[in-house]
Amino acid sequence: MKEAVSESRASASRQRWVICAVLFFAAAINYIDRQVIGILKPTLQDEFHFSERDYAAIVFSFQAAYAVGLLLAGRIIDRIGVRIGFALAVVVWSVGAAVHACADWLPWLKLPTVSIDPPAVTLLGGAAAGLALARLVLGIGEAGNFPASIKTVAEWFPKRERAFATGIFNSGTNIGALITPLVVPWITLQFGWQWAFVVTGLLGFAWVGWWWLAYAPPERHPRVNAAELAIIQSDPPESSERVAWSSLLPHRQTWAFALGKFLTDPIWWLYLFWVPDFLKRNHGLDLKTMGLPLIVIYLVADIGSIGGGWLSSHLMQRGWSTNAARKTAMLVSALAVVPMLFAAQAKSLWVAVGLVSLAAAAHQGWSANLFTLASDMFPKRAVGSVVGIGGMAGSVGGMLIALVVGAILEKTGSYVPIFVIAALAYLVALTVIQLLVPRLEPATIEPR
């Protein structure tokens, strides 16, 4: 029997891994477009003289749009399908990325923003308001990436392969974050900061063409043979009836995923939007010299993304339950973040980079398994909506962390309390998940 299964797998086409590669490049472009502003923060602050609170408000505007977009994107993608929904999302975010270059074209523009210390609503003006508006468009579009990708993985991979596939495509985020400090400083120094936004914004349009040609449902894809389709459909069949939001919110499984995202997604935004500033503030790096440390951080993070997904998939192949495999991988990741406590006090640049790199890798290993929990606990027809709800919760957390970090830096100039929050967030999140879903039992969803 084992020989027959092995022979069937050997004869199977591998189109699902091609689809995974397309998702990988979408994730890379997604992170290139969102990270450009973090690399250019010192340059833009020097040119437009906005404060730490203004920058926090610009980041906040992205997170707010991302939160709303995630709630809508998951639902829309569940309704219209990933082929059209994903393409539409990438077009919107690519437009948003490119129009950052026009941030100073609307000197009269005023946008409301908030602060937490002191609590107030104020107006953001000039180029800062233009950047915030561009971030709103970017956030709405980028919200479609993860709901579409996780739903695609659920459609194309059996459960035993999903964490590994998620880890692979999610590692594209680190490749994007790695490419950005290589490319953006060079473009900026050669042609100006506006072209950094334009060039990176155009990448998404090329991806849309590739996606349109490459994607079809596995049962209708011309390059999927019967053996591969049998692998893809090897899990028990599921109903294709639509799921109402109201049927998802009462479940502990929804809240476990959403709270896990709320507590830990903000830490990744911290790495993405503030680590360049940390390197400048604590170690004196500038646009010309911060490239190598950032490359190291995101290269190590890439290893963590694939490794975290591999670990739980490997444990399941060795006979571990889904519950034990996923949570063991998440515990390993949560513990690996704890040394981040000491990063802000490190005198050596490379000690600090090493600690941040380990934490970033652990986050990505955590994220690969947390995303997979959605497809472990919910049927395929609900995955996009659940990921959207969880993503919205994570983005709300990102909104709050932006305000907290801005207030702390404005008042103290120190990253010590910020990195303490980062170091402990994952253990708190895993405790919450364990309390809510001690056995990762599947949610029973009634069709609409």
C-alpha cells in the first residue's frame, strides 16, 4: 500500500508548488511596497520636517486602512474567488505605492490624526498628509494579500502540507524586506526619493499578468494531473456553502486566531517601520550604511519563516497531532523572541542586529503556524473571512503600536520599553490561544 502511495506521489504533477511560487512573489512585492517608507523615514523627515508623532500618524493611516481592508477583503475574496480578487487587490496597492511620489503635490491637504499622549485629534498637513493619504490606498489594497494567499493554499494543498506551503510563500515577505534596503537607497541617491516609490509600485502590475495566466482552480487547471489532484483533495470533502460572518464570530476558534494576530502582528510592524530608525538612533547608521544590517535581519527572518512551517509539518509527518505540532512550533518561536529584551541596550551593532534577526525569524515561524491555524480549524469556504477578521485584529494592534511607539520615542527617545513589549507578546498570545482552543478542535459552521 505504501509503495502504491509513493508511486502515485512520484507520478503527480507539481503545479501546486508553482502556485506557491506565485504567492511567494506577491508577498515579496507586498512587503517591498510597504517597507519603502521605513527605509526613507530619515530622508523624508529631513526634507519635510515632520515629527515622530507625524510619522506615527502616517503609519497609523496605513494600519487603519489595512484593518478595514482586511475585514472586507476576506469576505470579498470568499465571494468572487481568488483569481479576480487577488488581481484587483494588487492593482489597488500598486497604484497606492506609486502615488507616494506625489505626496507634496497637495500642500492644502489636511487629514485628521490622533495621538494617545496626550489624547487628541489634530490635523496632519502638507507632505505628511499626502503620505498618509497614499498609505490609506496602499493599506486598502495590501489587505487582500494574505486572505487571498491563505485561501489559495487551502484550495491547493492538503492540511499536512499547508504550514510548509504557508512558510514558503510567507518567506517572500522577508525577501521583499531584504530587497528593499538594497534597491531603495540606490534609487533614491541616483534619482530621488520619488522614483523609489514609482519603481517599486510598478512591480505589482507585472505580477498581475503572471497571476492571470498561472491561476485556475486545481480541478480545472490544465497542468494538474489526476495524481496531483488526488493529493490536493486527500482531506475529507467539505461543503461549499457560503458562511455568514455572524456564524464565525461566536466561535472560540475565531477569537483565538484574531487575538493571536492582535497581540503579535504589531511586533512585525515594529520591525518593518522602526528598525531603520533604531539603527540610526542607536548606532548612527544612515541611508548608505544601514543596507547590510537590514539585509541580515530579513535574510535570517526568511529562514525562520520556512523553518517554522517545516517544523510543524515535519512533526505531523512523524505522527504528532495537529494540535501538538502547531503549538510546539509556536512555543519554540515565542521563546526565541525573548532575547529581544536586550537589543536596545546592546552596545555592539552586530549584537543588536543578531538579537533583532532572531526575533524577526521567530516571528515569521510563529506567523506561518498562526496563519495555518485558520485552515486547521475552519472549512475552506470560511478561511478567507476568518483570515480577514484576524488580519483586521492584527492591524488594529498595529494602529495602537504606532501610537505607543511614537509617544514613547517622542518622550524618552529610547527603544528599551518598546523592545520589552516585543519580547513578551508571543508568550502572552500563545497562552491566550491555549486557553481558547486547548485541542484545536474544528469549528462547526452552519451554512448560510
